[in-house]
Amino acid sequence: MKHVWTIIGTLAAVASVVVALYIYSDQQEKTKKSLDVEEQYESELLRTKDIPKKLQISYDGEPIDNFVILGLRVHNRGSVPIEPKDYAEPILITLKGIKKIISAEIKNADPSGLDVDTQIVNNSIELEKELLNPTDSYIIEIGAIPEQNEKIEVDKIGGRISGIKEIRYRSRQFDVDDEYSRPWWFRLVYLVLLIQIILILFAFIRIRGIRKRQVPEIRVMLVAGSKELSEKQTLRKHQKIAIANGDLAGGAVPAEGLEVKQAASITYLGRKRFRVSADEATLIYDSAEKPSIEIGLDEPFDLKDDSGHKLGGIMISTSGVQDDPFGAGSDDGPF
């Protein structure tokens, strides 16, 4: 049992660490600032190169190869507001593969009253320093002319905000296993849970081994016919009791009527099975003399001395009471 308590103590310690880390991470989350820019959609006016040569598109009288609409969502994913005073530098979204930005409009603001001014600076869009409460978001819809045979993409996200190390960008190919979606405490909890599963399996194996090695017990008494030869006593596996006369120490049972010092011995084998071995008396079982027999409960045998005196109908009995705390008496038990 010492090993079992050691394992339980270890699991309790690990669980305490998990709880402490969870509380710590929860407190961290309550004061966390986080701002993301996420690609929502992209649409091209011309999506195929197999365009009739006579078809032309132009902007302000100038022919262009294509026109792209790019939707980027700005989202406060933290748990505290981002206030205008928190901005050391405004958010600046720079694009690549672009010839000219035509427009930048705010769409799908949440809350609906959220109004952010935008300013086009060359191949970048500067966003006004606006209050963003937790979960607030808006989409900036950019209309732009791409370079020939180039794809418009976000090159970098600039800006400095107090409490935010980096404004993170998520493309539509964002990997769900990215660091963003799996914060450090989440991976740590996974690791701790894995360790706990291993420890639980180890504990199960240890307890099973300890139980298999544990000595089973059974409480029995010896009767001869309707007479009780002994009081009920506990036998452990491989423990012996003697049917003898004289000194009856150690749970010996009197060999009544037999002129011998020790008539026979009984060894508990487990699973309610016993080995009876003849010593100075003759062992009779099923009308035949035997040097030893293996029997179960309530199976009668006789003992006879050299003078012909007989102690008959001896049985090992539980008096109808099943009392084997380790299940040793069950045919399908571990012993």
C-alpha cells in the first residue's frame, strides 16, 4: 500500500501544479492585450488568362490588367480595451505585388457605431487610432490594381501599441495549429494530462501487481460429521494447520480419538482449494487410501490410526459464510 499512496501523492502533486498554472494563465488572460489582422476574402475582377483580346478594363482612362478587392479584418482578440492613448504609432498595413491602391473603406464594423478613418500612403493604408474594446472588429476593404502577373498580398503590419509586442497577421491559409491557436498554457496542459495518463496506467499496473502478490485469506473451521473440531480461523495462502494431539499451538485442530501425535496437515492453496497430507495417520478419501489429496470446501475425508481408530467425515467448512477479502474463493479471481 505504500507504493499506492506514493502514486496517489504524485498524481495529487501534478494536479496541484495544473490548477496553479491554470489560475496563473487565467489571471494573465484577464489582462491580455492582443490585436490581429486577418485576411477575410479576396476577389479579382478577371480570374482567367483566357480573356478575349478585345476586352479591356481601365481606371481613370488608363488601361489596367486587373482589379482586386481584398478584405482584412482588424480584431481585438484580447481581454482589455485598446485605447487611442495606447498607440505610439498608428496601424500601417503595407501590401506587395501592387501598382496602386484605389480605395480603402470600413465594412462590417462590430459594434456598428465603430468608425475608423483610413489614409492611403503609397502602397500602405494607415488606420486611425480608434478605441477597440474586447471582441470589437471591423473589415477594411481595399480596392487595388496589381502589378502585371502579380498577386496582391500583405507584406507587413506596422504600428506600436502599448502592451502588444506584435500585431499578428493571419492569412486564409492560417494553420489551426499555429502558436496563436495553441497558447503555451494549452500545450502545457496537454503535456500534464499525458503525464497523468502515464502515471495512472503505471499506478494501475502497480496495484494489479501488488494485488496479485497479496496473500489471499479465508476463514474456515474443521468439522467431523455434526461436530465442530475447531473454531473458525483465518488461513492465508500456503499456511498450514495440523490435525494433532498434545500441544495445539498455532491453530492446530485436535485429532480426537486417534492415537497419534500428528495425524495430518492441511495447506491452503488459494481459490478455496486445500491440500491434505497424511502424517502419522492413514488418509482415506473416496474409499481409498491416499498419501495426500487436493480438495475443496465441504469435501469429506477420513483419518485412521494404526490401532484402527477412525476420525471420519472430516470437512473444511466456512459454515456457509463466504469471507475471502481478496476474492481467492472465486474461480475467476486473480488467485
